[in-house]
Amino acid sequence: MVEPDETETEMFANRNSDTGATFGDEMVGVGQYKKVLKARYNNCRPAVAKFLKKGTTFSDECFLYDVRSAEEALPIIAEFQKYVDSVLGRGRVSLKINIPEVWQQTSDVSGLKGQKVLVEPYIKDFKKFNSNTGANDAQAAIAQTFSHFSYHATDGQWLLCDLQGGLVGNTYTLTDILINSRDKRFGVTDLGVAGIETFLSQHHCNQFCCSKWRGWKGAQARIPVKMGSTTDEYNHMVTQPTGQIILQPSTIRFTQDSISNYFAGGKSLMETVAEVAGKELHKRDILMMRVVYVNGYYHSLDNRRLAIFRILEYCGILSTIRCAKEPWHAVAEEYGRKKGYGDGETITIRRTPWKVGVSANSTTFPYDRVNEYAHNANALPDDGTALRFLASIIDD
């Protein structure tokens, strides 16, 4: 593997020039899973802010892999620059890479305060050079050579791909580099050994590749080849068995970003929780909430009911609930339609200052008033009515 030298590698890093930026609605690019908005640093230099597109079936934790992949690419770029200089002569072609940072939105535009944003310098004349499955623009020969070099320089452990960015003069500035690795350490877009083999099955050495570099003789396409980025998310979804499972409500993630404060019949969330809280409900009698397993977490497809169950958990009324595990293929469309921009840990109650969080401490809904409110509220007449009422609660 290539050993990093901070002094040597930092000259290839194109980092944020300020600690704050603003953005509007102007979209300057859109990828398979991200949308890119034009932004400007506080020092007035141009930047971009990247968001996950609505309906994406993995969380914004993937931004951390974007940062890590860029940092890991730096020493490999430094070594490749030495090779290019030896072949073409010093100064003929140079490479840089944007090193993004994960920031949080501080304004409450569209109710998205606190959401994670990937921020990095703006790249002019943006182009895509190859994908993580090996589709490529053959005219971008240096980029294809760099991907091959990365496989050789890491002794066949990694392959840097999905190369994109801009070419200004003789300088390539890259961004959003993905890494296929043998041990799949770089997140959902790391296609592992199958991705490495598929990429190399599409690679044809050009005038800049070295004949002594490591290759993969007889490589075959194990994954469909396309110019867009491919993820391995479905492998993680379909391997989870379906059936029933007992879960703590606070460990289940929401799919929506917000829910209405009013339920059937015009009752508020507080009134609804209070009415249910006043009944002796047996968990085995409560209609199971539907969940689907996505990237290491169970996500609820019944967000209103999850909000109620979390509040009841924080009130000490219940600790676990019985859930129905749904197969991904059966709920993919519904999940994509409901999925918001957040990470699913918190949901906002619309037209109120309240949120239901992943813990009692992160919840601003006044759950400590539920028992008091239940004593004064018009309780549901019997346990059976309460159970039917819970079953009738569906997402808006």
C-alpha cells in the first residue's frame, strides 16, 4: 500500500477556503444519488453544497465515506504524479482532488435545519471520466491510467474509480472519488472484489499505462456496467430474513422527516398519546408496525405509529414492540416515496416546535405531561377500541 507523507500529499489537496457558506436553489449538477447546489463561501469564493436526493435508500452517513475516500486518495495521487512526470516531463499534467467536509445546515429553510451537507470548492467545466463499474470516456486517457495505477500501487487491494471533475489547462481537479476495495471498507458504493474485476474487464491500457503494472487477466463483468454510480445497497437489504421481530421503538428509524400534529377526527398528537396511554394494552394484541432493514437499521413504514410508540417508551409505558419485517422488494416503492433527507433518528411534528428524537433527552415533545393529560382527557372507552384506534393510524 502507498504510505502517506503529509508534507508531500497536501499540495494535491483542494480544501474548503472558509468555514461557512451560503447556498440558494440554483442546481449546478445532479448525480445518481446527489444533487449539487451552487454555493458561496463567506469569503465570496465559489463552492458547492451536495445533498442526497429524496428517495435515496441510504443515509447521509455515506458523506463520511466521501471524505475518507478523498483523504485516502491523496497519497496515491502523489505517487501517480511522480509517474506522470517521469513519462511526460514535469509540469505537463497535474492532478488535484477536492477534499470535502460534512457541514450542517444552520438556517431553517424548508424545515431542514440541522441536515448534513457535503461542502467543497466549485469545479468549472465538470465532466465524468469513468464509473465504479468501469464505464469510461476513452478520451480521458490520463484518468483511465490513474484508475489502473491505483490498483497496481495498492497491490491489488483498492481501485480508485468513478473519476469526475474538471480539466483546466493541464490540471485535473477530481471530486467524488469512489474506492472499490477487497474488504469493502468504503461504504455502500464500494463494490468489493466484484467491482474491481468488473472495472478491469472494461479497462483497455492506453499509451500512458505501464506494461509492468498489475492487471487481472480474464476479468469479467460481474456487475452491470453503467456510467452512473452503482451501489451495493440491495445486497444488504435482501439478505435480511422477513418475519416478526421484537424491537425497542427508539432503535427504529423514521422514513419521513415530519408528521402532522393532527390525527383522525382532528385529535392532536398529545390527545392521541394520552388516550392510548390510559389503556392496559398487551403488546401481543397491538397490530404489528411494519419495518424494513436498510443499511444496518430497521426503518418504520408507519411513521405516525412509531412516533407514538417512542413517546410511550419515554413515558415508561412500554419498552419493546412487535414488528413485521417486510421484504425489500415488497416495500421499495413505498420506502422511496416516503424517504426524507434526514437520517431517520428524529421526526418533526409539523406546525409545532416539537420533535421526537432517538432518546428522551433529544425529544422536545412534552412527553412528561402525557400521564397528567391522560387523567383529564376523554379516554377511549375500552381496550379493544384503543387497539382498533392504533391500527387505524396511518401515515399522511
